[in-house]
Amino acid sequence: MLEASHRYFHRAADLLDLDPQLRLILLTPNRVMKVELAFEGADGKIIRHTGFRVQHNNRRGPYKGGLRFHPAMDEEHATALANLMTWKTAVVGVPFGGAKGGIDCDPKTMDPIDVNTMTRLFVGQLKEVIGPMIDVPAPDMNTDGSVMAWIMDEYSKYHGFSPAVVTGKPLHLFGSEGREEATGRGVAHLVVAALAEDGRKPDGIKVAIQGFGNVGTFAALTLSALGAKIVAVGDYFGGVARPDGLDVAALVEWTREHRTVKGFAEAEEIEPSAVLTADCDVLIPAAIEDVLTEENAAEVRATLIVEAANAPTTPEADEILLKRGVKIIPDILANAGGVTVSYFEWAQNIQQYRWDLERVRLELEKTMHRAYAEVRAMARQHRTDMRTAAFALGIQRVGRAAVSRAQIRRAIAL
């Protein structure tokens, strides 16, 4: 993933004719942390895990990025994701930098008491390098509002009442209306914007969604409400399809009860991988990275791909799809609805003033449509694809901030 993100970076940097030294500055993380978390578990046995936090860039504001609890979490993974967060926050214009981190554990196999203990130990190790004006974590894979509440509580023991230290908190603990739905809803706004360019509306379009967690669920609900047909959905355990469109509300209820789309009676059962090559107008990969590869890219039937997941398309697949004329809305734009509403939550916490759901949704819609228009303008200006344009826009904004804050006198074209 890190190699792929660097490849996209350099492709955009070449477009901007970026100074070699500035490239190095923008690619190098400001700080990388690795901490040991060892404690006695609820069963009396010693538990040991490693925690990571990579703070990539803060030229445009406090570091911002999720914390994921997953066995595969390591320094390289965190570095790649922190890198992407830097460009993502810049593309949508929120005043944050980029960070990412987590712990190499599987919380699903752990006692909840041990997850709580581990989380608080992690905060204790990082308490001097996170904070409302320093680094603001958020939920990611296998973390949620409860984990964010523990982080807020533990951090506040050292620094006083600090709800703005994390976002994605429960609503009753100073979270924001609309935060849970934000990423999926943002994806839907971008589908609408992309279709409008071709004079089309979402009514009647066919959509396939790979991944039906939080993001995929809310993307499906929002697009379905706009008249789109969700024709295929898949997750880790299985896939379902219905050419005339799935009953999304019923499917959501099924997955809440069974924790998978597999077995949903009102649809044909398909292999999870078949969702990626389903007969559809729009494909939304909303699960994990590297699902669109050079092996399956030629079989993709969608003409529009909206990357709700982080890095779902390998560089090889990206080239194949672009040559075929498939429009791709890249992850650093497509899934930025989450960090956008995280910004709204952070702002509300700083101001100690709550927004209602209508305002959150309106501001999210305005932000996503504006960002889409700005990326498209960059793409037209440089006659390039949207991924390269999005990276170029992010690099340009972060680079300008870096040059100005460093008081570099030599002119650098940005």
C-alpha cells in the first residue's frame, strides 16, 4: 500500500513539476511512534500488543486520522494510511493534517475489559503527542464510539475535560449528529455529482457495493432513497444479487441480526468476488484494500467506480481501468465524508455548540460537491485522470502551506 501511494504521489508531483526537496519533505512523516502494551488480562494471563501512531503532516492543521485494532496493523500500514489522510484532508479543505495508527490485535477475540485496559494504556503512552490542537484520532477498523469515549475519558484524566481530543464519539458524549452515516452519505453525494456531469440522475441506475459495513450500508440507503437500484452487495462471508434491485431496508435489518448478507432470502446468492464484476453502472468498493487487481480489472462492467474503501484499486488495475475509459473517483476524495463530519464534530466541541442533523447534512453535501468540482477542474486543467488530479490538488495545498510556514524564500511553483 505504501509503495502504491508513493507511486500516485510522484505521478501527481511530476504533473506539478514539484521541487525534489519539497517532495521529500511532503513524503516523510513528521513523527513515528511504536509503543509496547503489556498488562494482566481479566483471566490472569499476560497480554502483550504493539501500538502505532504515525503523524505524517501537520502543515495545514492538527494531525487527523483513525485508529484501527487489527492483527495486520504495523508501521508500514500506518504510514501509508497517514500519507493518504494528509492528501484527503487537503482535498476537501478541512483544517487538518494526516495521521493514522492502531494496535496489532483482534478485539473480537478479546474480553471487552481487556480491550478497555489496552486502549487506556495506549492513551497513556501517547498522551503528550495527541490532543485537540495536536492530533485528533477517530474510529477505524474494529474501533467505534465506545473506544473513542474511553480515549476521551483517559486523556481527560491528564489534561482536563477534552471532548475534542477524538471524533466519532457517541452522541451522548459530545459526538455529532450525522457522523455515523457521513462516509457512506458522502459517497452517495459523489455518485450524484459524477452522474450529473453526464446529464444523468441516480433514479434507475444500477449500483453494486462490495462491503456492507457502516460505509456500504449508508451508501446503499442514501442511493436507494434517491431512486438507484442496488443490484449486488457482498461482504466477507457472502454476496447477494437481484437485477431489479434489492430491498435495502430489509437487507440492512437482515445484516444487523445475522452480521452478514449471506442467507438473505429475497435475493440470489453469489460469490463475494462476483460483486466486483456485476452488471451495474456504478461500483462501490467499500471494504478493504487491493480488491481491484490486474486479474479482475478487465472484467469490471461498471463505468463509474467510487472508492469508498482505502486503496481498493492496485496501480496495475488503475491503469487497465483508465485505458478502458472507466471513471474512478479516488479514495482520498470518495471516502472523505467521514473526516469532513469529524471536522464538524471537532468544531462543535471547540465551540461547545451543537449543530442539528439538517445543518450537518447540508454542510457535508456542500463540501463534497465543492471538492468534486475542484478535483474535476484540476483534471481538466492538466488533462489527467481524477486520481492524479486529487493527489495534485492535495499536494499543492499542503505544499503551499509547508513553503509558507517554513518561510522558504526561493520561489517554488505550486
